Amino acid sequence: MKLLPLVLAAAFGMLSAAQAEDGYQLWLRYQPLEKPALAGYRGVGTEVVSASHSATAKVTADELVRGLSGLLAKRIAAGDSIRTGGAVLFGTPTNSPTIASLKLPLENLGPEGYVIRSLTVKGKKITVIAGNSDIGALYGAFRFLKVIQTRAPADHLDIVSAPAVKLRLLDHWDNLDGTIERGYAGASIFNWWTLPEHVSPRLVDYARANASIGINGAVVINVNASALILTRDYIAKVAAIADTLRPYGIKVYLSARFSAPIEIGRLPTADPLDPAVRAWWKNKADEIYHAIPDFGGFLVKANSEGQPGPQDYGRSHADGANMLADALAPHGGVVMWRAFVYSHEVPDDRIKQAYSEFKPFDGKFRDNVIVQVKNGPLDFQPREPFSALFGATPATNTGLEVQITKEYLGFNTHLVYLGPLWQEVMQSDTYAKGPSSTVAKVIDGSLFGSKLTLMAGVSNIGADRNWCGSIFDQANWYAFGRLAWDPNASAGDIANDWVKLTFNNNPALTKPVVGLMMGSREIAVDYMTPLGLAHQMGTSGHYGPGPWVDDAGRPDWNPVYYARADRSGIGFDRTATGSNAVAQYFPAVADKFSKLETTPENLLLWFHHVPWSYRVASGRTLWDELVSRYTDGEAKVHAMAGTWAKLKPLIDAERFDVTADDLTIQERDAKLWRDASIAYFQSVSGLPLPAGMKAPAHSLSYYKALSWPYAPGQGGPGRKILPPPEDDTQH
Ligand code: BDP
């Protein structure tokens, strides 16, 4: 990242016109501190010292020099011994005798943890950043910079931190042609065409950003994978990426197409029990490790949505995963086998499938296999209950997959901070071993003692200048890393840090912006899918409303399948009288979700088919409540835009304006969601709108005729294009 001119801001947040704020720098802006704050950091000194000469130590020194010279607006020198009073010393007990002599509490921190201490050594004031490896020290360096970026005191530091989850990965759904499935921030940052000769310098900034939040791996291609990535030429390209990311502690992983032995290996089968197939994968793994000695492993989407898999040969998920695991094991690689499966035979309830297919295989997977489970049983909806697989497979490494890119949450133009969604999942109690068996404890391995733990996030990164398609979507990348490091972290604290790092430290700004962020997810739920509704988006693109859609390729792709609205009521009966999906949860949870009265209102229609006349907590009928939720959602987006407008004097023009425009789009869409949903559900319920509620602006047929054929992220052309609807504005 290029250093910006060191111009001191005259006041909080007042940036000089010379400082372009296009979002490229993310949360690593290192703007000079305000004069009064500077005084607090005199003790930090002017030297960055390390005795290590590894590539990681070099980038750590570079980052500290870049960060400190930016923040403190003075010259910072890098060297290998402490010359003056006031230095930042980083390293490990192995490469630094000074650090070894300090006997810091590093024993239980593993290879990636760190200690930061303010100390006086031989009369000199130093800040020590120590890890058991250079990577630990790199993480500590970013944390130390954050202390200053957020204006926290730095004189008496005593910070100890280590990640709770071992693999903290971004899953890129990037295709070899440069498009990104469900990507809303432009083309892929991986330019396969010019690799390996040219590696975009942007990948260094990508690595810095990831390392700053503890992300330690990247799956660089889509789960709907092309087998080509496993050919010699592409492996060389992947190796060039791996070389670039390595100093930052980031390993590269690949999605592996199960039928690759047929497609590129010219074998007649991909049967996982066939010796030739097994040998092919073993050789392939050897070839990859030859080029990339620290290759992470494979991510696999098998027998799901038309992808090939072991079931094509009458074999099980365990047979498939274990074959790949055996090929990778000699090199220390892992297999992340996705539980997002649903077969061609449409079952009675699609959300039951992952559990039904994986629970029977508990204990049958190799030690280097992790079953990667989406947070909810359906598909990254604005709200779902946690997946019943969490806690159900104590003898299987179970990882969590969340979606950072907002496929079902308004893409990059709706301001929706996902921290609260993920925190809600993490803090959900599975009751697997009695109360307090949270999903977080499954993910960090503490509940069942699993050693191999994983949190993966489907990336929202693209080649847009601001990386994520909007400034606020950067917060979701940031929050993902922070929660993967500490699944019990608070979404509010993370938002607060992000706002300070991204904008500035002025409480007149941070408070309202954090407020906006923290409320935003619930607001999106209200205007899209309130009260436990799910999958009401138009087919394919998943952008606008489509609650009426009933003609998609298979029943369980249709919104009507999920809402089950009729004259008598709405919602999916998943109790014993319906699909009985509740039975997949542990009894305490199943009991709660089985009864209307104990089901949390925000999941009501997920679990129950409820009469329109049912009285909810507010005292309203369900119908009136549904209409008010949609209406509230729309009104609150309007209020968000109002809050943002008032912040104009506190934010640079560039980032203020683009966000204001996005909020205008979100207001338009929230109105559309509200009106279209009410128009449709009213046509089903036949009930009048509650007193005082505005009627939808258009007729139902108008909304039904809307389509978004060119909505981004659909990976390729060929969508059905409908003519635009006639304008039939009713008021
Ligand atoms: C769905 C997406 C689809 C993905 C699939 C998956 O619509 O593009 O391929 O998930 O996770 O959410 O495999």
C-alpha cells in the first residue's frame, strides 16, 4: 500500500483534500494521530528491532515502520539491535536472546499466539512483541498497531492472545475466467492469465489485510471447481500465489473436483475405491507439494447441486473424503469436505439432508478431514437457526462455513453488518453435552476435544478499488477474521474497532456508525424475511423479492416451498406433525422449537405453519405483525440513511458519498421488498391491511414481472430476460 502524504488532520476526521480515501487501504490506513493524542505515544520510540532475517520478520518490520511512521508522523528506523531508548522489539525466544531472557508466558500460545509487553530492559524502554514463531510476532505487530490506531494507552501493555481456531480461511468462489460466483466487488484478484510470471502487487496488500486479522489460509478457486486447476500449468500459477502469501502466514488451498481423474487424468472412473483413482490422487498430491511444500489441502463440494462425488459410484462421503485425506496425509494436508449437500431426489424437507447424510458417518472420517458445515441448515439466509449438525458428530472434526459475501443480503449495496448474525450462530446452544454447549465450543474444538478446527468464510473480495464493493462490506471481512480468531468475541466491540480504524476515533462518529451497523442485520431480516421466513428471493440472482416463485427447476428451489403460505396461514411445519426436522436437534432444543409458545418469534415461521389470526407477542395477529415488520424494515432503512446524512461533516467526501448512494439504493430496495411481499402475501391471505398501513405502490402482477437478469455474481451469461413491467403506479 502506498503511503499517503503525512498531513496532519486539523481536527478529528477532517481530512485534507490531498488524501484520497477510496477504501483501498481498508482498516490499515495509519493516518497521523491528532496532536493531543500523539503525546501519549512518545514512549514508543523511533526504532523497530528484530534479530530475525526471515521473510516474515522482514514484512513485520516493514509493517511496523509503515504503521508507526504514518501514525506518529516521524521517521522510524529498522535495525537488529536496540540503539536508543524507546524501541519496538519483536521476535521469538529462539531468534532473540533478549526475548528468551524475559521468560514471557508463551508456552500455551501455540505457533500463532503472541505476547505484547511494555518493559524496561537495561534502562531502555521497549515494547516487546513476542511469539513462538515469526508469524505469532507478525500478528502481535498488527495488534500493537491497532492499539495506537484506536488510541488505546500503549505505556503499560500486557497483552496475551492466541487463536482459538486453527484454520481461519477465506473460501474464494473465484473462477478461472476471472468471474466470481456470488461476487459483487468486480473481477477476481487472482489473474490466472498472467500468472505465474506476473503476480499482482495487490496480492501483497491482500495478504497484509488478512494477516492483520489472523486469517491464515485461502482457498483460491470456487467450490464449483474446474479440474484444470489441478493441471501442471495451473499448479505453477498457484505456487506463485503461495510464494506471495507465505511470509504472511497464509497457506493456499484448492477446491478439488471429484471427477478430475476422469477429466484430466483420462481414467475411466473417479471411484474412490478404485486403486488407479487412489494412485492418481496420491501422485497429484505429491506433484502439488513438490511445487508448494506448505500447500494446505483440498476443499470439496461433492454430490451437491450437480457436482460429481463418491455417491456417483455408490460410495459414501467418508469413502471420498478419506481417499483424498490419504493422499494428503504424508504431506500434512487436510480435506475440508462440505456438508452442503442435497440430492436430486427431492426429500420431504431439504434442510434435513446435511444431517441425514453426515450423522451416520460420525467417526468414519480420517483425522485430517474436517466436515465443513454452513451456519444454518439451508443456505446463508438473513436468519436461520443453527445447523443441527453442530454438536451431532462428536467424533468428527466439524468446521463452520459462513458467507461473507452477501448473496442473500442485498449484495454490496445494502449496508448489513454480519457480526451479529455470526455471533448469534456462535452463541447458539446445541445442548450436545448439556447446557452451554455452544456452537463456538464445537468450532474451537473445546466441546469434544477436536484438534483440527476450522472457520471458513466465503470471500467478498474482488478487484474493485475498495476490495469488497462497498466500504461497509469491508467490515464483514474484518469481523470474519476477528471471530475466527476468537469465536466468543463481541460483534459490537469488533464493529467499534473497525469504525475507528476505517474512519476515525471521534465518538461523535463512532457511536452512531456502530449503532447503524449493529442494527442493520435485523433491519434487513425485517424487510426481506421477517419472523423466520427464508429463501424468498427471486431465483438465480437472489437479489430482489420473489415470494411467488413456484416454477424453478425443482420444488425446493422455490420460495413458495419455504413459506408455504395459504388461506389459513403461513410457515413450514417442521415439528412432528410436519417434516420433523426439529428431531435432528438435541431434546432440549427440539422441545423448544417444537412448541409455538417457546419458539423464538424470530424463527416462528421456520418451524411452524401458523394461522394468520395467531396472536404474537406484540398482541397483533400474525398477519398484522408480518405487515408491520416489513413496514418497520423499510422505515428503519430510511432512518439509517438519515443518520448517515448527518455524519457528512465527520467523514471524507469520497467514502461518505458512495455510502450515501448505496443507502439510497437500499431504501429503494427495502420499499420494493416490503411492497412486493405484502402484495403477494395479501393475495394469499385475503386479509385487509392493518389500519394506517400504506398499500403497496403497484399491483402484484407488476412485482411478478420484475427481473434482474444482469444481477452480478451469477457466473456467466444465459439468464432468461423478461421485458420490464408496465408502470402501473397506484398512488
Ligand atoms: C449457494 C449458492 C451457489 C453455491 C452454493 C454452495 O447460490 O452459488 O455454489 O451455495 O455453497 O448459496 O455450494
